[in-house]
Amino acid sequence: MELESKIFERKTVIESALIPYGFQKTNKGYLYTKDFLKGAFKAQVIITSGGVVSGKVIDNGTDEEYILLHVENQSGAYVAKVRKAYTLILKDIAAACFRTNPFLKPQSNRLTLSIECQYQEKPDYPFAKLPTYGVFRYPANRKWYALIMNLKRALVDKECTGRQKDEIVEVLNLKIEENSEQDLLKIRGIYPGYHMNRAHWISIILDDSLEDEFILTLIDKSRTFAVGGKARAKGKKEHWIIPANPEFFNVIEYFSSSSEVVWKQSSRLTAGDIAYIYVTSPHSEIRFVCEVLQTDIPYEYQDQNLTMKKAVKLKVLKEIPHGLCPISKMRELGVKAVRGQRTASAELTAYLKERSSL
């Protein structure tokens, strides 16, 4: 790997910082030049508009490129001195004009930013021998709900061929509901969990084969396993979004005459939690704020649309007026999609609290 690639790996250029630092705009991007080692050499660093960094060192005595700098087996004292001085220049540029990304791939970094915005949780890197492997945890009990690692594609995608086998990709491991792996593995881009129990974990190659919104719903579900009822800080309520399909159950009509309902338990809820009932198309909006009164209720029920073995009891606290919280507003507040029960973003929770006086 080139010296520049090593230093600027996992970094994104802050274009607005380049000119103030001393770069000049050219038809190739941005150019920075600096003499060093008492004027004996000149560094020339180019950054393209896409943030790709390249560079070379010119010997001012001969006006030729000092190519020994990039020859790995050249380790003499003088070459080492030039390489060290040039490295310091690159590191200073990196510190002043770049921000460090948590991961290598664009989708990995976008998802990381979404997790931080929604849950205020960042990855940590607990493996000394694998310092690029990032773990996402639920803070109250430090349980994992996601892991991003970089490895060869062939270790996950057994059907890849040729050069793809050695391609370095970033892979996301997520926990899934029991007996759901077969349906998920039919989706292109989802694989059996790498180095995990394959009945409970899946792996996703983060190469934009799957949309961010879909992956975020899987992350949200994985996080619910880490949350759990016993894992929470004492007295803390979780806020959930629960979808209701009016084709199967007219929840608006039902709540017009009753304030309580028994609902399928699809994730780990705790008594006292808040549930926002999202009525799906053609309404596509949150219409009720409920409190979870009781969980883990044995409840055997099955029809062509629904199978229930456990249920929760919900009580309506407040009806949300039509048009106050449609899906367009929810997207502004960090909830991109509702494909199943999921946690609510902090922004959505604050918005609904303010407008429902809870």
C-alpha cells in the first residue's frame, strides 16, 4: 500500500479547509507544495475533488522525483530520513483537512451516522488484534447488537469467483428472530452469520447491494434483543413504533369504543413502555400513543394473516390528530421506514411528547 493510502485511509476530505491550509485549486483538484529538509526536497500533494490523495517528493538539486521514497526495500538512513519528514507533512494535512471515518466503506459510515443520530451510540473497537472491527452496544448492559468487520469477500460470499474472492469488504453482523433466517437468506446480499450462531445471526456485505433504510430496520430489530426487559437502566422507558395494517385490523375504529387492546408481542417490551401506533397505508401516520400495561401474556391465536403465542396489553393514552405525524414528518425525525415493530428515534419521541402533552 502506498504511503499516502495508509495515512489517508478511513478519512474524508474537508474541502473547505484546503485553501486556508495552503492548497491551490487546479484543473486536477487541489495542489499543495512545501520544501523540507532545509530546502533539499519539495513535497507535492494532490487531492482530487473526490478526496483521493496522491503525492511525490522532488529532489530540488536535480529537479527529479525522489523515487527511492516509495521503494519498500530501500531502508537506508538517508531514505528513512526523507520518508519520515514527508510522512510528517502528510499527517499534518490529514489532521488539518480531513475527518476520520469509523470504517472504510461509504455504506458502513452512513449506517454508523444513522445509528448515532437515532440512538446516540457509537462503535467501539475492543479487539487488539483486529483494531478495525467495530462493535455497537446497548449502553445499559454493554450487549452487542451489531458488528462491522473487514475481511475477504470469499469468507462470506461462497459463490463469488475470480478476483472478487480476495476483495476486501466490510461485513455487518446482526442478530435476528428465531426461525427467520431462511426467509432472510433468500434476499440477495444477506448471508449466514460469519463466525456466529447461524440460527440467530446474519451477515450483510456493505457494498450498497441493499438499501440503507432496509438495513436500518434490521439493525433496529437486532438492537431490541440487546435492550431486553432486564437490561435497562432502572425506571427507564423505551419508546416503540408498532405498525397496524387497517386491512387486517381497523385500529382507529376499535379505539373509538375501547381504550385497551391485546396485541401480538413481536419484540421484548416492558410494562411502562410507550408504544406509538403507526397506521399503515393508506393512512401512513402515527395515530395513537399507548402505554404497555402487561407483557408475555400467553395467547394462542392463528388465522391466515396472524399467528400469536404471546401478547401484550396496550392502553391508549392519547389520540394523535390526523396529519400531525405522517410518514413524511417521521422521516424528518429520523424514522426512515416502518416495516415492523421498532424503536422510536429520540427526535420523534420529543416531537410527540411536545404535541401530546405526555
